[in-house]
Amino acid sequence: MTRERPGRLMSGEMTEQPVVLRRILDEGADRIRETAARIAARGPRFVLLTARGTSDNAALYAKYLLEVRLGLPCGLTSMSTTTIYGARPDLRDVLVVTVSQSGGSPDLVASTRAARAAGAVTLAVTNNADSPLAGVCEHHLDILAGPERALPATKTYTASLLTLYLFVEALRGGDGAKARALPEAALRIMERGEEVKRLADRYRFAERMLLTSRGYGYATAKEAALKLMETSYVPALSYSGADLLHGPLAMVDALSPVIAVVPGGRGGEALQPVLQRLRGRGADLFVVGGRAEVARASAGFALPAPAVAEELQPVLEILPLQMLAHEVAVARGQDPDAPRALAKVTETR
């Protein structure tokens, strides 16, 4: 009996992402606009984002969108204040957005139910319209990613990003037209698998990795670190570039690879002093960004040009890093489809 290739499921789901992005744009955009219109009519003055794991990184991306594009103050919730300590804050005029691929974790459901009882407008963003989370929310957006069988989330992450982008754009009266370039750009990236496989050989024996970015790219750095840890078990620490300079920079040396996500735009500009410090310490620097940035690094992956708007770049930035995590895991003899000690639906309380 022939043994299936390790990582077959994860690889297949990664390659689906251009199709999923197109599906959201073609089949989901109208529904997203309708939901946004109903929520905008309620006039929320503050947004709380609730999530765990990969979805938490999607929520962080949404936080940047909401604060930068809409000027709405946002926070990431600490669910234990409700589920463990029984806090019941006054959430009138607050929009609570709960992001979860499965919509099944008890703490997400319980905290969102409590938020609705406390007066919040509640929105679930999931890959399961029949989930308990969708059931307790006033509004729901299906990310239309289709079944995801590999334990590491890939297509549900990028689907969540695009859905949240379109939602925020609709809240501000935009049509989301800039996102139309994403499926083709994503396809061009996914066709470069052999390039990523060669790059992964550099990190087969890495004992730890550090990831950094600023602005919209920060969510990408955090999600890439999570993917590396859960697939290949490499300790991967993620920091905002600003936070990196406040202490963690001291652990950087020539032996510990650093991955920098360098957005095109203000986030990339703000990261420049960090990149200079990293190069000054002789870091093995891997860059995901424009060709000029990649040329100045030890290694990297140049995103397709012309670049999409900075606020949309996270949808593309994560793709080569998903592939990198997959290839590093396989090179280290792991099966990224089924990381040890993990389950597809994580039930926290």
C-alpha cells in the first residue's frame, strides 16, 4: 500500500485559495454589503473583536482596517473576563465581531452570547453557517472557503481576511473594487511552489525563528509564526517591529533566521529602521515584500508587481509563508496535515 505524501491536504487547500477568493468576490460580496448596511444603520461607536488562533490573527487585521479606514476604536477581547470571571460590561453601541473558522469553540459562543445580552450588535464570521456561533449572533457572514480538512488553517485564513476587508469597505461606503486583483495575484504566487521549496532548505535545521512587521503586515507575521510552530514545531516568535526594538532585538544573531514582512506603503516605511538594525546585527534576514527589499536581504520572496493596495497586501503576503511552513515541515520529516496534539476544532472555555 502506497503511503500518502505528507502535507497533501494542506498543499491542496493552499492551492484552492485563488478560487476561494474569486468565489467570495463573485458570490459573497452582495451579502456582505447588505449585512454591513444593516450594521451601519445601528451606528456602532466601538468595535470588539473576538477570536482564537489563526482567526485571532484575522481579527488583528480587521482591527487595523477598522481603525485606519473607518476611524472606529477597536479592541481585542479577553474572553476569560466573561467566561471565567463573569464580567458583564455595558456593550450598548458596541459592535462585537467574532471570527472563527468552525464557530464551535465554547468560549467564543459563550462570550458572544453574553455580549449580545449586554446590548452589543453581534456579527459572526465563520466557515460554517450552521455553527453554534452563527446561531447566537444577530448577523453572520459565511467566508465560503469550503471544507478544510488539514489541521493548519490556510484557505479559511485568507477567506476571512477578504471577507473582513469587504465588510469594512462596505461600512465606509466603498465597493471593494480594489480586491478584484487578488485572485490572479494569488494564483501567480501559488505557481511558485518550487521557488519556496528551495528557500525552505535554508531553514530545515533552524532551532528558532523570529518574525516581524509593522502596520497591516503585523497580522501576517503572527500568522506565519503560528503556521511554522504548528506544522514543523519550530519555536517562532512574532513581534511588531516597534516592539522588537524594545528588548527582543538582543536575541538576534547570525544563527537565528528572521523573517520580515515588508508591506509596500507606510507600514514598510516604518519598518525600515528595524531592517537596518537587523542587518547591522548580521541577521539571516528573509524578506517577503517588493523586489528592492528582497534584493537587500539574505533571501526572500518578491510579491507580484504591481502591488495591490497596502491594506490588501496581507491576503497575498501570507501565501508564500504558508508554503514555507509546509515545506519546512516536510523537510524535517513532519506531516503538516496532522500536527501532534492538535484538533481541528479547539474547545476552550
